[in-house]
Amino acid sequence: MNDELTPEEKEALKDVASKLGSFEKQRGNLIPILQMVQEKLSYLPTQAIKVVSEHLEIFESEVYGVATFYNQFRFHPPGKHPIKVCLGTACHVRGGGIILENFERKLGIHYGQTTPDREFSIEKVACVGCCALAPVAIIDETVHGHMAPSKVEGLLMRIEIEKEMEERARIKDESCG
Amino acid sequence: MNPAGNEKIDQRFNAIYKEAEKRRNEFRDAPVPKIHIGMATCGIASGALETKKAFEEALDEYNIEARIHTVGCLGHCYAEPVVVIDHPDSGFPPIFYHEVNAGKAKMLTKLFLKEGDPRFEHVYGAMEENDLIPWVMEFARFNREKRVVMEKCGYIDPEDIYDYIAAGGYSTLVKALKLSPDEIIKEVQNSGLRGRGGAGFPTGRKWELAKNTGEQEKIVICNADEGDPGAYMDRTILESNPHQVIEGMAICAYAVGAKKAIIYVRAEYPLAVTIVTKAIRQARELGLLGESVLGSSFDLEIDVFRGSGAFVCGEETALIRSIEGYRGMPRHRPPYPVQKGLWNKPTVINNVKTLASVPPILDHGADWYREIGTQNTPGTAIFSVVGNVVHAGLVEIPMGVSLRTLIFDICGGIPNNKKFKAVQIGGPSGGCLNEDFLDTPIDFDSLTEAGAMMGSGGMVVMDEDTCMVEVSRYFLDFTQNESCGKCTFCRIGTYHLLKILERLTRGEGEDGDIELLETLSKDIKAGSLCGLGKTAPNPVLTSIKYFREEYEAHIYEKRCPALMCRPMIAFYFDLDLCARGCDACATACPVEAVFTTSNRKKGVDQELCVKCGECMVVCPPEYDAVRKVSPPHLVPHIEKPPEKKKED
């Protein structure tokens, strides 16, 4: 699992710890608590699992065991632009696997991983529920239907260009101001 | 219930209904156009939010007064975003427009709402019968359906409880509260309603068992943990008409004597979670839930539990473990959950569709319900028909309709002049059926007999370009991932099934593999505890049974007949067709495997090619020069010119 938390994450972890008080010390609350932690931190770092296990007075291994059982929980920080590739049946039949491969090749990471600069992460998901648009990929919060390998390049390029433009605007602002 | 109490319930509900009616009439009679926009997840994914914004901006810009009414999903996913415009002053009936993007929204506001021209080229149909525009009910996609569960989906605003009440909602709960629990259970039993979660257990029987346990405290759970990739009807119902499910839950809780109910929704459905939570709050505010419902002696609290995404949690004992805060692993039955369920209390677990069927049944009576569908399985079935089919989406049909009617008449058949090959029913637990089964009537028993399963109702239509071995591999990959690991046969057996199938799709199959797959499948079925393991080999068994020649081609000829398994195919350009100077394929190729030959035509560097097929998609149809072959060694050799120096 990961190592150091960023300052913002430390802040969020404190926030999480203070919120735990509102949950009764019942085993049934374990999953709702983990869901709350992931909403705040966008993943479950080791430190957070420790906090949860202390609150509910159950072993860390037990908390980890439950968390790893379910697909919802992540143990790596997601990238700034999370990419989710749908691999539901309809998307699979229409070539979702090829789209996933293209993202992996372009970004040089596998699904479940984050690029070293924490810009992108790739996940595969089972059915986002717009099978009529298959194959589908979700970047940030936007759903892109009828994906094709060349569209993958286009979408990534657009993010790069936007980033560059922001950077330029920032430099311009700074030099003007 | 005593007559005085009944009167009190009626009084309370009539006050609420009057308010709902007032609001509805005010909306209906307002002398302005109404724009109904479908805003469930599928609509939003296709851009309904942008459409709504465009309408708002355009109405502002042209200074038109109109009401925007956000509704749920009609089930016509192929047509999303769907907009119905009711503009009485124009003289036209309400008109159904499909694929309304932001530009179309702006155009319609200007030309239809302002100038009164409905733009016939964009009209899909009219929502009422008239002389001018074809009525949608004249189309097979609409009139062959029979809507019981989804009757109000797409017509009412899911976030407004009054919309549901004005459409007749919650009146059945009022009716139920005046009956005795036994009368309700009897009516449900008479209707022949069977659980829509997949197994088809009689619902009335389940309720009776729960009612007759001696325990005081009982729990009702609505199972909306829809894990099958390719099925999304539960989500659509919760997003489009959550109150019908809540009403069904309340009736169930009253009948079995429960005071607590839980809706178990997947966390992957954020919109459904939000809408259901809001719906419960609204119902509580009006006194339709909470302490002494509508002034009666019946109390009910409904909570939402967000499932964290594990396919096995669709199994009821695993679902219970998961609510209790453990890994969702199934346990032995008996004791059944109706005897010892959540926190060891008797628990009734019903699927979303089952519970949503209850209000219409009590409303119209058991005999009405029995007339729909077949003798053994009355009622309707909801399918999400996706894959290679023209009018993909949700279809609610009476049980007993044939697959041919469903796929070809209602859903418009296979696109691009391709041939029908197979239909996969029931997701990872179901099976693949070939065209011999197209005339099979759909119900629980006939599908099980054919080796498939009703399951969740996911239906994926496949055309001739789909490889059945690859599809089996896909499903096994899924079930292997989702196997909880409790039973050895499921955990290790599915792993080996997957490994064999992976070998086949790589072209490394051996003699005897088919027999090995068959015996292993039978062992997994026999040795697994829960439905996941018992049904996981179904896709393999059915595809071997109905498409054995494909398996044989993979093993003995190292050939993929559908040209889908990528290690077994190769791409090349037909040099007689390839156009000089066209660079479409070379530009599109993600790995720069396309090179230009000495006579300026194209060739594929087989070493670099990842076989994504993009060149085939972009090759202009007038050339249509890209070809696939299997096995790959059949590819003609095309000389690659020596690389030039870049400095030249």
C-alpha cells in the first residue's frame, strides 16, 4: 500500500476521525464508515484503516479483509483525471477491451494504477448503464460513448492541451500582474 | 382494522391526494408549453443535462414561457436524450423527439415553441392519436410492450412525490391498510407472482412463511444489488419511479408484520441512491412512512444501505452478511432468511421488480394479473436488450412472448445487415442460445430447460462477428473475479475453466480441452454452495452445446471463425482496393503499424499491429480495403520498403 499522506489528505483524515463519533460502535456500521472515508479521501490509506479499526474495536486485518472484498474500495490514490473504462457485456462485445488497452498503452500504466505524476488513473468498471452507447469510457465525470482507439488519443490530447493553456494563462497572469 | 380507523386513513390520504391533484391540474392547465426531459442515468450519459441547459438558455433568449418537467426513463435507450414537447397552442399533439442534443434543443425552442413549426424531419412520433403525425403506439417498439412495473416510468418526475400520487400512487397502500395481512397475502398468492430476482420463488408463499414465524421483529429488504453487467432495469425503476417500489415495500411490510425495511442499492448507482433517499424522506414527511402510517397502527422505517459492489451479494444470505458488516459470503440454507435472516430476525428479501409489481396487482386484482403472461408465470418480464440490436433499451413484455418477437419485432433486429448468431440471457449465470431457440416462449421454466436462465433479465444480442469462446471467456473472467472464495469448486474450478478458455482464445487449445471443460463445469455445478458457483459454468456449457464447431475450430484449426480472438487473426490491405494517397488508416493506427509500400499503397507491419481494428473502421467505404484473416499465417506478405533517413 502507499506511504506518505499529502498535507491535504492528513487534514481530511482528521476530519474523518472527528466524524467517526457520529457512528455507533456497531459492526454493521463498518461498510458505511469505509464508504464515508473513501468519499473524503477518495481512497483508503493504511492510516485510515487503522483509525477505523480503533473506533470499531476490531482488528485492522479484519477491516482490510472486508474492504478488499468489495469492488468499491480503492487502496491507491486516484489520479486527477480518473478514467473508467466500462467492460460490461455490451461494451465487451463492441470492443471495450481494446479501448482499455489503448488507454493503458498511451499512459503506460495498467488498470488499477495511477500515473507517477498522479494525473491519470485507469479503472475498469462493470456496466455504467448506458449499454446503448457501447463502448463507453468515463473521464472525470463525463461519459464518452461510442469510443474508438483514435478517440482515446484525442481525449487525452485534449486534456493535455487544456492543461497547457491553463499553464500559459497562469504565466501570462503572473507576468501581467 | 376497525371502520373508524379506516375513515381516518381515508381522510388523511384524501387531503394529500387533493394537494397532488391541485398541483397536477395547475401544471396541466397552465397555458404554456411543457417540455418533458428524460433524466435517468442513461439520459444523462447521452447528454440530457446539456439538453436541459440548452432549453433553459434558449427559452430565456427568445423570451418564451414554458415549463420544464424532468421525468425518468422511458426505456428507449437507443433514442436518448428523449424529449417530449407539449405545445397545445401550436395545434399539434405532444411530440416525442429523440436524440435531442443541445443544438437540437435550441433549434426546437426557436422553430417549434416560438414559430410553431414542429420540424417534421426530427419528429419521432406523437404521444397521442391524431391525423397528422404517426402515434408512437403504432410502432412495435411501443405497442408490443405491456407495462405493469414500468407503467409510470418516464411520465412522472421521480423527485416529486405528488406527481406519483396524482397518477394514482399510494392509493393501493391505503387500500391495503384496510385489508387484513392474510387477505393481502392471499391476493398476492392468487396472482401467481413469482420473484423477479431470477429463481422465481412464489412471492406470496415467501410472505406467508415470514408472517407465520413466531418472532416479533421482522425485516423487509428490497434487493437492488444489480450486479450483472448488462442489466440495468432495477436502477432505471429506482431512478424513474422510486415511490412504486416504496409503496410495494410498505404493503409487504404490513402484510408480514415488519416495522423495518432496507433498500440495498449498489453504491455504483449514485443517482438511484440520491433519488431513493429523497423519495423516502418525502414519503415520511407526508406520513406515508414512519410512525403510524396515515394514522393507522402500522409503523414503518425504511433505510437505504449502499452495497459496495460484489456480484455475490445479489445472493440473499451474502447480502445479509454484507449489511451486518462482514465479507459477503453466502451460507448454508436452511435456515432460510425468512426464518433466520438479518441479525437472526425473519427477513423477507424481494427484488425491486417483484415489489414494484405488488401495487398494480392489489390495485387491479389477482385475476387481472393472471391474464397477463403464461399459466405458470403470470405477469410481465423486463429485459434490458443490448448488444448488436437496433432499438436497444428496456422492454417490458408479457411472459411467454418468443425471443424472435422480442429481438426482431420489438427491438428492430440486428444492425448493419449482419446475421443473428446468439442471444445471451441472464448474464454470467445464464447461457447463450442459438437461433433454434428464437421461437421459445420466454418464461422461467422454458429458459431453464434450454440451459439459460431468466436471471436478472440482461439480454445481450450477438451477431455473426461475435466469438462464442471469447464470450464464455469474458463471463468466466467475471465470475472468477467475483467468486467469494468460500467453496473450493467455485474458487479453483472457475480459475481453471478460465485458464483453459484463455488458452483456447490464444490459439493454444489441445485435443481433449472440450471434454475437460465439460467435466470441470459439471463438478463446479455440483460442488458449489450458492447460485454463483452453481450457475457460473452455464455460459461454457451452453456455448459448447450449441456452438461446438467453434470450439473445435479454435482447437484443431487454430482458427477463430468469427474473427474476434485477436491472437488468432491478422489484418491486411487488399492491394487491388487500397487507394493510392489515402492515409486514413495510417493516421488512425494507434501504434504506427501501417506503412506505405513502394507503390504508395498500404501494408501492415504484423510485428507492431495490436489488432484493434481501427483501420477497418476508418477505411472509407468506397475502398473497403481492410481484410481480416484467421489463422494469421494466411496473411499475404506485403513488402515493407526500407526506412528512409529522416534528415532527407
